[in-house]
Amino acid sequence: EWAETRARELASQARMTDSWTFRPQGRSAGDRRRDRERENDSWQQHQQHRRQDRQRHQARSHAGSSSSSSSSSAKPSSSKRYQPIPRVDESNPYAVLGVPRGSPTSDIQKGFRRELMRWHPDHNKNSDYDPEALQERTRIIIDSYKQLRSKSR
């Protein structure tokens, strides 16, 4: 009984492999062609959606720029209320970078990078903070880092 089932398994495996290449016989050429066509169609749909998204984005950006350029030549008043940036003691460079006094240079560098990423104007374009205040905070952070780096040398 075991020998018969094993013989059936071997026979089915022999039918599934090509005698010349010993590769399993997969899908037919027509099936492979249909698969390629399906993949090509989905890729074309993907590209079409990307083009439509790009056109929508360009239409939105052009609509915003044309409405602002058609306004009067006077400087538009900034009616946006900015959230105040938390104050920090500028005389203590360790407090500015958020590291304890006497920290090694690696921790000072990590604190510098962390605070710079947190307060840099390029990383806060859509935030509620005043861009000028963010620039000032960035200048304070850089000055504090320079001060601590010069102390360590």
C-alpha cells in the first residue's frame, strides 16, 4: 500500500516536470501573456493616477498664487496669531541644549541636534510658531553649542 502511494506520487511529479529541463511545468504561454498584460494595465493605471494627482496639485498651487498676486501691491498684513516659543535661559548653554552640566561631548552633540531639529524654521513650516522667533531660537542653540564646543577643546 505504501509503495503504491509512493509510485502514484512519483508519477504525478514526473508529469509535472518537463523531461528536458527538469523544471516544473508552470502556466501556459497564454496565461503568462495575460499576466503580463494585467501587470502592464495596472502600471498604466498607476501612472495615470500619478499624472492626475500632479495636475490637481499644480492646479491648486496655481490657483493660490494667482489669487494672492491679484491683490493690492501693499504688503499683506499677517493676521495669523503665533504661539509664543517657550523661554530658555540663554546664559546657560547646557539648559539651551537640554543636557546636564558636565555632559560628555557626545551628549552635547546629541542635544544640539535634537534641539536644532525641534526648533529649526525649515522643520516648522506649518507650525504655530513665529518664523522669526524660530530663527532666533536656532541662533541661540548654535551659539550655545559653539560655546560648549570651545570649552571642551
